[in-house]
Amino acid sequence: GGLAARAGAHVDDPRIFAWDLCNEPLMGPYVHDPESPIRAGELRWLTWCYETCKRVGATQPLTVGNCAGRIYLELTAPISDFLSTHPYYIWNAPDADKGRYEASLDEAAAYARSAGKELLASETVWGALDDAKHVEIMRYTLGELRKREIGYLVHALQHSLVADLHYPEYGPVGWPEVLHFVNPDGSLRAGHEAFNEFC
């Protein structure tokens, strides 16, 4: 058990291209409060995770899968070999604004350059039940990331019973609708071969 044993068992595993120390930590208003004991505690724990993985000899780069926003990148840069963010353009949000979204990508890319680190969108492309709408969101999102030389991984490829990755007949569907690219039968959702244009 324990992080050292788990990470240590996979220090040279070629299937692992990077370690994401935590998915979307610092998720609360306290992230903006330097005096917050919660923020301090999370950063202390993340630093311990980073140092432990380095100590046991992890050869893969380490990062933290952050919510979108510069503050998250700033706080986790010291414990990230490259920066990781989750920049979703949430098309069905009441206040969806492409200009604001694009400005946030500009800010993230500029910060990464100033920190001397590569930037990866390790989760991106908001969901949609309608295949054509999902392809539209994919084209827009990946196009904007590519313009700024931000790398990307879509979330997620495979249909799953996990939240936001399944159709209504498999369970409740929430605000993100469905993000997957591959149907339960293994076929590609209609039009989703467009992803290949961005590879």
C-alpha cells in the first residue's frame, strides 16, 4: 500500500506517460485566500506526493490536473514538471462567452511560457447529447488550443457508466451531457472522425 509502493512499482512502466498527482484539487473559493488552512493543507499534501514520487525514482513527468484558471497553474507550478489544465468551453452555460474562454486560454499559455513549462489540456471538449453539436464543440475547442500550441487530451474516448460518459438509457445525464467519442458497441459517434484532423 501507500503512494511510494504504488509509484515505485511503476517507475519504468512504458504505459505511463505522466503521473497526475491529483484531479482538480483546490476546488473552492479558498483557492484565492493565501491564509486558508485548507489551501495550505492541500498544497502540503500535493508537495508530499510530488516529492515521494521523485524519491522512489518515477521517470515519468509529474503534474496536477487543474481546473481552468491561472491561479491553479501558479499554485501547482512548483510541483509540476509540466502544467496541466482542464479548459472546457461550456457551451450550455448561461454565461457562455467565447471571447472570455479564448482570453482564459491566452492567459494560461502566457503563464506557462513565463514559467518555462509546457502546457497540456489534460481534459477538454465539453459534452453534448447531439453528435453534431459535440463535433462542433470539439472543432472549436481543439482549434483554439492548437492556435496557442496547448497540447490536449479529450475527456473521454470510451462510453462508460462513469458520470458524463453515457447515454440516458444507462443512467442519469447531467449538465455536461455526454463527453465520450466511442459508442457502447465500439463504433465511433457520428462525425467524430473529425478528431483526426487535430492529431
